Amino acid sequence: MVGNTLSDMQFGRGIGAKTIFLPTTRPEVNINDACIDGVYPSLITLAQTLAIQ
């Protein structure tokens, strides 16, 4: 699950998905929240990382 709110991350957890947080529009969110599995600075950075793998 990729999202930019903690509710997105909670939804992802609820469905058993790995959660990726993008702080692009929510820099105030604590990125150490237990619902967040990974953090990327932007969607393009996440896409580039996945393309390399």
C-alpha cells in the first residue's frame, strides 16, 4: 500500500499489505509510526527503486 496519510497506512495494515509512506504532502507525520514499513521522498523515487530491483 502506497499512501501519504496515516489512515492509508492503517488501511494497508488492515489488509495485510506492506506500507510505503510518501511524505510529499504530509511532512508533519511521524515517519517512525509503527504502521509505516518504508518511506520514500516521492513517488518517482519509489518507482525508480522498484525498477532497479
